Amino acid sequence: MKAASISIDGMILYYYDLFPERVESYGKVQRITSKKGTFALKETHMGPEEMNWFLHCMERLHELKYDHVVPITPTKYGDPYVVVNNRYYYVTKWHEHDSRNQFAYEDFIIDELGKLHANTVKAQSFSEEVVNDSYAGLLRRFEHRQLEMERFTEVAERQTYISPFELRYLSQFHKMMRIAEEAKHRVTEWYNGCAEHQRYRSVLCHGRPFRGHVVQDQLGEGNFINFERAILDTPVRDLAYFFRTAAQYPEWSEHNAMQWLNRYESHLPLLMEEKALLASYLKFPEPVFSTIQLYQGSPDTSQLDLVRKLDRKLNVMRALDRFTDHFLQEAIPEQQD
């Protein structure tokens, strides 16, 4: 297996005239050290249509002169990728990544999301059918999650012996259901706002804007990597992912979160219905739901580790709930105006 991997790498690197002095593996990424410099060789799971969309997004960023993204290195024939055994591979310059350093990751990400979204925002022709489908789909997702959490509760309560994880979960169940209902209420607010104003905006979303997808160049400037999940969608998609992830780091505080949201809105102010949609995503106890799935699928994991993970997720849920109430309260005067 190893020999086959080396053969494939060698075949791909031929198209770049790269002769590796050292090859290090980081999952689907190979770090290639050569006399020409250090490069990242990335294997993707994208199909032809996804690769074409990815390349279109990269070209669009180039047209916008958006320069905080690591560009693709073309082959010696000018192609953006190489196909081997129906798998797509592409090369970029290698940049070191260490999320423990002092780089202000969240400041960078939220600023760049604001710029990216502001430069690609498009008011879509209002389609009642599209908004209805989105509304119904999001409600179904939330209600399915609630149902699974309720089933887990019923099973746990019938146990002769309730595990420490289940006991901790049950102590917070009613609070989680209350927050879930609030989240669904905010989805309805978003839907009513779209219908009333007959509007809906889409932007080019990065898809997964978090520290792991930011690297620094030699000048210390931040750059996004991995636009493979880029998509045209509401700006809330990126913002919800950003805040959910940021809430897990020590730098999180409600004050900092408000500062980040204000920085974003200095580039692209959110509509009232978009704030309601953001609130719905942040309020719903999705992190806790994912922990239940982990508990059910990891019978060998220690109870102590599981309880610690659950406590971290509960802390994230509470932090996002407080932050959401804060920015919604600040938005009320705007709505009245």
C-alpha cells in the first residue's frame, strides 16, 4: 500500500516538476519539501461538478482581487489539478499552521467574512416556494433533533442504573427543550420577515470558517485555505459556523462576540430577518445533540471523558444563548426605527 501511495505521489508531482527531498503525510495532505520550496499536495473527495464549482469560486475570488486565500499552483501544463484513478489532486504553497500562537484568528476570520460577503452579496428574486421549502426543511431538522433528544431522555429515565453522562444530560433536558423552542420561534420570525419584505440575500460562503482553515504567510498575514465547501447561501451559514466554533476557544466572551459581530456588520449590516435566522441557529442545542450521538456510538469511551465533553458542550450552548439574547436586544431599537 505504501509503495502504491509513493507511486501516485510521484506521478502527480511529475506534472509540477517537483522532485521531493522529503514527503510528510497529514491525512489527505502531503507536505512536499523540494528545492523549489515547500508545497501542499491535496487529495480531494470532489467529483467533476464539485471541482468545477470550486475552481469557479477560486476564479471569482481572483476577479474580486480577494488576496487572503492561498492560490492553487498550476501544473507545468497550466492545469489547475491532476486526476489519478478518478481522484482529484491539486497543489498550493505550504504555510505553517499553529492555532496556539498569538495570531488573532477570530478578528481575521470575521473581518474577511465581512469583506467576502459584502463583495459577493446578491439580492435574489424573491421566490415564495424557495423560502417555504427552506423554512419547512429547517423546522423539520430541528424537530427531528428534538425528537431524538426526547427519545434518549425516555430511554435514560427507564434505566435501573442511570450513568453519570445520562444523569448530567437529564439535569439540563428541560432547559435544552426551552431553548430549542425559542430557536424554532426565531425560524418563524425569519420566514415572516422574508415574506413581509419579499427579500432574500445570498453570498459566497466559505463553508467552514474556523482556525483550522487559516494559515499565515511569511509576513504574518492571514490567509484562508480550503474553499472546497464554498457555496452560495445566506450569510448566516458562515456566521453560525464561526460563532459556534469560536465559543469553544478561551478567547470567547460575550463582549468579544459582540465586537466580532459589529466588525462583520461594518462590512455588511445584517437584515432583521437574517439576525432572527442567526439566532435560531445559535440557540438550537446542536452541540449537545452531537454529544448524544457520540455517547451512543462510543460504548468504550470512559464516562469521565463523556461527561467532560458534555459539560463543554453545555457551556457552549449557554454562552451562545446569552450572546444571542444580547444581540437581539440591541437589534430591537433598529426594528422600531
